[in-house]
Amino acid sequence: MTLVAAYKYRGGERVEEVNLYDPNLVCEENEFVWVGVVEPTEEELASLQKKFDLHPLAVEDAHKAHQLPKVEVYGDQLFVVATTASFRDDAISYGETAIFVGKRHIVTVRHGSVRDHGMLRAQLEASSKLLAHGVDYVLHGVLDFIVDGYQPVVEEIEEDVLAIETSAVDAFLSREEVSRLFALRREVIRFQRHLGPMTEVCSRLVRVDLPVIDANIRPYFRDVLDHVQRVSTRVDAVKDAIASVFEVSTLFEQQRQGEITRKLAAWAAILAVPTAIAGIYGMNFTNMPEIDTKYGYYVVLVVIVALCTLLYGRFRRSGWL
């Protein structure tokens, strides 16, 4: 187990680093312990379970690390699972943070998350008055930290979609760009699968009476809920933008094909004049009118040029050429 940090707090102030193997570790009324671990083994989670009396089902879920966001109540403790997200290698990478919350302890178990909680811990410790609320305020801080990590993900996808949209206006989309759009659409749909449960988690923390959650902290969870809903709205907008890019690309392609078809039809009409005249006078009949006319050849050429010029001018004015 990679133990990132384990500290005791009293009245919102960090008191000391704690030894999880100390059998005499006890927290008083205004004290709590915040433990952060990364990728623990089953045996190491069993040690934490014994130390903080964690529910075995919650420990099992924290070890599997393939859960959607959720909130579960086990006696006087809460078990919260939140999904972390980051944009790497042109795709969204997901992680998971399992949070055990009791009256005197909060344990965060991270799997696959690229953002550690060091900066978060420093920010919370800088506001000792708020940190004095206890474990429920720390829970809010962790969830808010995770949700804030969604914003760069949405921004990266938005930039990719806007770049492809600009390309669709200027020219036909390439096969690579179309494939990229479909890949982004898949990523957005998968992201929505996590945002929905995450919204439910925050909504439940705001509206439902839960152990260790003080009523004075609920406005902070409401702020996290608002952030999740904003991200969800932006993701919906990105999904609509991807659909609109496909639609715009199709419309422009149809328009360009229509322009090409009109040009081909116009030139075909112009070329039909000399073709028709030459075809008529190319017939090998003995008694054909004007066959013996002295200047017939030149007259025919002038007629062909005049008619072609007339048709070209008409098509030019109508926008077909």
C-alpha cells in the first residue's frame, strides 16, 4: 500500500502524523484522522478495515475499483465512490476514489487517478475554520476536487470538435476527421454514464439526512452539485455540437455536389449545340440543304460560336458557371 498521508486534526489544525499500526490511536471529540492511500492490496485494505471498523462490503468495492459513483450507508459510516477523469492520448482516462467517512476518520482510496490530494490537503488546511467542521467538510473538498478535474476534460473535447467544425466549413472532412468525430462521440457518451451517477451522489448528499453529514455543510455539497450539473450541461452541448458538425458537413457536401452538377449540366448544354449541328451536317445524304453554299462552313461556325457564347452568358448570370 502506498500511504500518501495520515494526519490527525484538532479544531481544524493539523496536529501530528499518525501511525496506523498504533493500537492506542484515539480521536477525541473535536479530532479526526484523514488517511490517504493509493492502490492498496486486499491485505492492506483489511488492515484499514480492522483499524477503522469499515464495512466488509464497502472494503470489497474499494478493492475492485470498478464501481460507478454511489453513496452507501453502513451503520454510522458513509461509503462514497467518485469517478475521476483526465484527458490523455486523445481519450478520457478514468480512475476511482473510494471514500470511507466515519465520525472521527475519513479514508480516501485512489485507483488510477493522476491527480494526488496533496494540493487539496494544503488548501483545506489553509482554511482551518472551515476544516474544523470535520470529516464532512473534507468529504466536500475531495468531491469538489474531483469534479473540478472534469472541466479540463470537457475543454479538450470542445477544442477538438471546434477544430473539426472549422475544417468542415472549409473542405470535405477527411476519413481521419470523421473517425475522430465518432471517437469523440463515444468518449462523450461514456463520460455521461459517469456524470449521471455523480449527479445523484451530490444530490443525495444535499437532500438526504445521512450519518456524519452536518446540515451546515449541505450548502457546500450543493455547490459541488452545481458544478457537476454545469459539466453535464457542457457535455450535452458538446454532444449536440458533434451532431451539428456531421449535419453541417453533410449539407456542405450536398451543396458542393449540387454546384458541380450544375456546372456539368451547363457545360453539357453548351457542348450540345456544336454536337447537334455537327451531327446534322455530318449525315451523308445527297440532297442536303446548304450543302453547296459557298460560305456555309463559316456561317455554321459563327452560329455555333454565337449560340455557345449566348448560353455561356446566360449560365454565368444565373450562377451555374
